Amino acid sequence: MKSMRLGVFALTVLAVIGMTSCQTPYHEDGERYVFVASNVNIPYWQEAQAGLTDASKQMGVKAELTGPDKFDPQEQLKAFQKAVESKPSGIMISVTRPELLQDAINTAVAQGIPVITVDSDAPSSKRVMFVGTDSYRAGSESGKRMADILKGQGQVVVISIPGQLNMDERARGVNDTLKKYPGIKIAQTIDDNGDPRVANDSMSALLKAKAKIDGIICLEASGGSGAAEALHRLDLKIPIVSFDKDPETLDWIDRDGISATITQKPYVMAYYALKFADDLHHNAVHEFKDWRTAPASPMPTFVDTGTAVLNKSNVKEFRDALAAHPKPLYEQTQRLKYW
């Protein structure tokens, strides 16, 4: 009797193993996702690559980061089109110029490739959803921080990349907030093309021309360190409210060269964008039969990943809490140091 029970048990185990081995794996061997960044050589996108890598390892899929090695919308368009030609399971993109990328995004979606915009949106395109910061609110926070520092009085220079939707939304948030402070005026907006050297040179030229500048608001990741370097070289102290958490930005906060920075979460953006893209590829959300023919997106259309404000009082605590990630594929370019 005992041997019979053992025999039945063994057969049951073998049957279960056989059934399991015959099941089709959820992820196909060739399943691959592509993230098209705006500039692969800056720490912001290297942090996003860490999120992309972690999510892909957990899910057992391939994922790669690509894009231009400097801010170049035309090169980003070429990288996106190349990604489409490779027929990936999904594409994520931080859109540099919505009007330039819109047709390419629509073409990809028409071919059945889900496209998710990350960090910077193309809302008039057929992208399925957006994952990133509420840029208007983040810009409003930047303006409020500067107004508090200047006590409602002063001339402010803004450093941005005009024409990129997320930057324009941040600028709109700054402008709307500063309207509440009649004593503060935006004297000039500088386009630094996402290059700290351009921010450095532009600020140096303004300061050497004796322009009256009481505060500097940077709305993209590279402007803060570039402006801080310019002030340091000229031995000037002007408050800077920066954006993001590049290593140089955090160093300047430690050195009192930057007053505060509004940080985003590129790791979180890329991590969850890949999971959403994977769900779309597998039609995992069953409100509709297929996302390709659905009358509305089966996903949230806007996922706000939030921001945090760093200054001298909490930057060490923030640094201590950051996780250590493997070295990214793209090395950070060597930047000029002026101290």
C-alpha cells in the first residue's frame, strides 16, 4: 500500500513537471526594449539606464539605452527610426522636439510597437502614455524657492532648453509663480543646449558685462554646475536654484555654490516605463482585447514620478541613502573644472 502511494505521488509530480515544462514562457527569447534618451553622456540618463537595467534583469528581457551623445534632436530622430526598424517589443523615448518626433512615434505605434514617452512628452502624438515629472509643478517649486531666497526682490536669469516640452512647462511654472512676486523680474533666458560649458560661458559673458543678476534658476541638469563654475571663477556669490542631482550639482551644494536643486527620479522613470511597455506588449491589462485596437489607453496616460528638494541641510542624508548601481554602459564625459 505504501509503495503504491509513493508510486502515485511520483507519477503526479512527473505529470506536474511535464505540464510546467510544456507551458510557453511569458517572455520570448527575442523580447527586446529600446530606450531613446536625449543625451547618453550625462549622469541623468546614466541613472535612467540603471533603472532600465534593473527592471530588465528582474523581468528576464533585453533592454538597451541609445541616443545621441550630445543634445541633438535630429540625431535623436535617427536613433528612434533605427530602433523602429529593428522591430523591438517596445520603445521608450524622452522627446527633445515634439513636432520633430511626432510622425515617427505615430509610425511606430501604427506598426504595433508600443511607445511610451519618458521625462519629456509628445502629447499630440499617438504615444500610449507618459512617465515622468509634472514639469509645471516642478518649475513652480523652482520659482518659489528663488522668491524665498531673494525675499521677493531681484533680477533673475533662467537657464533652460527652450522648445523642449518639459523645459517649456517648467519655464511656465516659474513664470506663473513669479507673477505673485512683482519685485522679481526675469531678465533673460539662456539656452545652454544641455551643456555645462555653454551655461558657464553664457553666464561669464553676462557677469563680465556687469549685468545685474540677483538669482539664477536652472531648469535642466547641466546648467547648475556650469553657472556655479562661472561664479566661482569670478569670485561671486549669487544664489542658484538648480535642477536634478548630477554629482557636480550635489558637490556645489556642499560647497555653497548652489542654494538648492529640484531633483527628479530618472531611475524610477525608466524602471516603471519598461514594466509598462512590457505589459503593453503582452496585453497584460485586460480592460480591452488589445491595446492596438483599444478606443483608449489601457494604461494611466500620465504617471507623475515626483520630485524632491535638496539643499545644504539634507544633501548628505540624500547621498547616504542613494543606492550604488553598476557602472553604466556610457561613461560620463570629462567636464572642464575651473577650481
